[in-house]
Amino acid sequence: MSVVLRLSRAGAKKMPYYHIVAADSRCPRDGKFIEAIGAYDPNASPPKFEVNEERWTHWLKVGAQPSETVAGLKKKIKPAAPAAKA
């Protein structure tokens, strides 16, 4: 079984909202998945990309491959860095 980190569509018609999930590559896009690890909201301004970093690294360590779309979003929309304490 090969695991893929990909988007699963949710939300209303013409108002998409996506869950970032770890799923078997043979399952359909909106079908069964192993674990939800984040969310992507393209309707927000700026687009909102949230992912549980701990679970993301866990899945990468056990051999999961992010889809091209999810990898691009993660690189493009980086989570805000926490403010440094002085």
C-alpha cells in the first residue's frame, strides 16, 4: 500500500474547502482516508493553509509521498513563523 498526502474536496458548490489527508493512493479523491492532517481554504484572503507539522513529518518518515499540488502549496504558502521572544 502506498500512502499519498493529498487534498480531499469539501465545501459547497463553487466554494471549495480542502482537507489535507493521508490516503491509500488507490482510493478515490473524496473517499476513504487514513488520517486528516490539515486544511486548505482557497477562498480566504490570503489563502489559508494549515497542517499539523508533527503528523506531516511522521508520514514523510514512513514513506508517504505528497501530491504535486500539496507539495507546491506547502512550499508556496508557508505557515507564519512564531514571533521570537526578546
